[in-house]
Amino acid sequence: MQTLNVGAGRTDQEYQAAEESRRDELRGEVQSSAFYFFVAAICAGLGSGVLLIRLPLIVNIGAIDLLFIYGRDLLHGNILLFRMIGAAWVVALLLLGVAARNNHRWAFWAGIILYGADLLCTMMLLNVFSIFALGVHGLFIMQWFKGQKALGDLKEATTRAAGAVAG
């Protein structure tokens, strides 16, 4: 007995069109989730002072704030080093965003791990002003998790479609 790839009352062409539409939706979801890396880079630039404006009330980068507090002796006379660390954070996010837009699932996982670790650092500095930063971290982690899940579903659907064409 052969199982056909036809839904209830759909022809094979309608089924193929529905699958292509689903793959297009997944591609769009991956791209929109990858866009959050660029949003995070802008927020990190504002939170670390790389963009010459520091808005710690809106965005806190916990690792940079901890370095500023506990590495005060290191950074005391060298504010340029502090800005370089912030710039490295921003560049890392931009590179992860480019990798995520090119459908690399590891970029989403790296972003989740990076911001999960920074979330722990931000929680160590918990005060009234950093509560918003916790929510922003959670938003980025959630969006990147959705992106890696959509990318996994897209690769599975593409593999299934390639197998249906070959078979």
C-alpha cells in the first residue's frame, strides 16, 4: 500500500503549493529572528557607551557592568579599553546576525548561550533599573530560540521535499 502526500481533499499540486508556502513562512521567520541580533547590537551599543551615548536605564550589558565594577583598577585610567570591550560585544552580535541570516543554526545557539550568560550577570546586579534589561534579554533569547527552531523545521521540510522529488 502506498501513502500519498495528499491531504484530505487536496490534489498533489495543492499539497506541494502548501508545503512551499510553509517553507516560505519558515524562511521569513528565520530572517526576522536573525534581525534581532542587529537590534541587540544597537541596544548593546547604547548600553555600553560605544555609540558615545550610554543609556543604562534602557539596556544593561551585565558582563560589561560587572567588569566596570570589579575591574575598576584595570579600567581606571584607560576608558578606551572599556569602549573596546563594548565594541567587541557589538561586533560579536553583528557577526552572529550575519551567520544567522545565512541559515547557520549554531549562530542562534551561540546567541542564546551568550545572552543567557549575560542574563545571569545582569541578575547579579539586580536593581530597579535593570529589571527592564532582564526583560530585553528574555525577549532576545526567546526570539533566537524561535529562530533556531524554525531553521530546524525548514531544513527538515527541505529534506522531506527533496526526498519527495527524488522518490
